[in-house]
Amino acid sequence: MSGARNSKGEMLYADWAWDRGIGGKTGEAYNQGWRSWKIGAYDGAANSAIIAGLGSGAVSAVFTTPPTVVPAAGAGPVSYLLGVDLDKDAGKIYSESGVFTKSAWDFMMASSTDLSGYKKRNGKLMIVHGVSDPVFSINDTISWWNDLNKANNGAAADFVRLFAVPGMNHCGGGPATDQFDAFSALVNWVEKSTPPEKIVATAGPASPWPGRTRPLCVYPAQPRYNGSGSIEDASNFSCR
């Protein structure tokens, strides 16, 4: 959970929120997502499907310049991943070579904090990120937003707002209230000048609490129980 590091202890990406932890049993579909991306279900028969197949393809062909040819089947994917050296190979994400005139880092990272042009055009940006997203760390997104806020003298929320969804996997799923309408909130912000303070979200039928509602709050606020009423109802929680 502390994130990938090289032999000097230098962090290569970001750490990960503990959030729902690393649990997950067969039959608990809502709880399998994080483990399946990272280490596989503890009682699974084929734990390497995502890690080896998608992982080796991404690391060798997307995050390495020039790409490394790796067999797509058999022992090739796992063998390649076991041979990755974080001291020598991690830097290849910044590399350019021949026809690859942009590095993977350059074309995939949207990490600039200079959004002055976007702000001048009255642009509004809403970011919704699952706290248990196993692909992109919520801590990395929070760090970027805090940097953006500093660059805008503490007023980034005037045009960029971040909503964290506890328990939510990559774009959806997980033990979470992962069903919500962020687009309408964005439209109201743009067309009616009504900035979103919260988005009411509902837990889906595959979650441990179907039908539960919670407010998704603008970072850094969090939903807090008001002290009375059903804990299944978002109206009994406040963002603070």
C-alpha cells in the first residue's frame, strides 16, 4: 500500500489509500476488484490473469520506450514482469526513441497545474475518483489538486472540484455508493452557476447495502453522520 519504490527508497508513483483494505472472497464480487488488479483473490485458481496479461502488456508496450516484445501467452508475461528492474526500467516511461517522439509520461499524464487558460474561458472541471481505485491512486489525484489549489492561491474550487467515492473501484464497483449523476451537477455549475457542494450517490444491488445513499462531498470535506435518523439515508449526513 506504500507504493512502488526503487532500491534507494525513492517513490516511483504514489502510495494507496487503505480504504477497504485488501479483502475479497469468492462470491463477494463487490470486494474482488482491488485484489484482482494487485495480487489476485486469495482463494482464486487463476490469480495472474489481470496482473500478467494486462500488466505485462501495459508495462512492456505502453510504459516502456521503445516497446519490448513479450509473448502474449504461456510463461512469457509472468517471466517478463518478474524480470522488471525498478532501478533500470522505471525510467523508460520518460524515454523517447525514433518514431516515439513523445514519452508515455508526456502523453498520459495530465498533471499540469497551469489551468489559467481553461479558467479564463470559464471552464469548470469535476473529478470523481474511487478511493479504492487500484489503477490510479486517489492520493495522487489529491496531491495534484492540492498543488493546483496552491497555484490558484487557495481558490481552485472556484473552477475545479474533486469528489472522492469511498470503496469505489476503477470507475465503478466495489463496496461503495457508486451510482450517481455527476454530469447533471456539472451542467448546473456551467449553465446555472450553481457549484456542486455534494452529489447524492446510491449503493448498487451488488453492494453489501443495496439502496443505501450517501453524499459525495467536495474535497476535503467528508460526509459525517448528523447523529439521528437512518444511516442508510444521505439526508442524515452533512459534508464537513
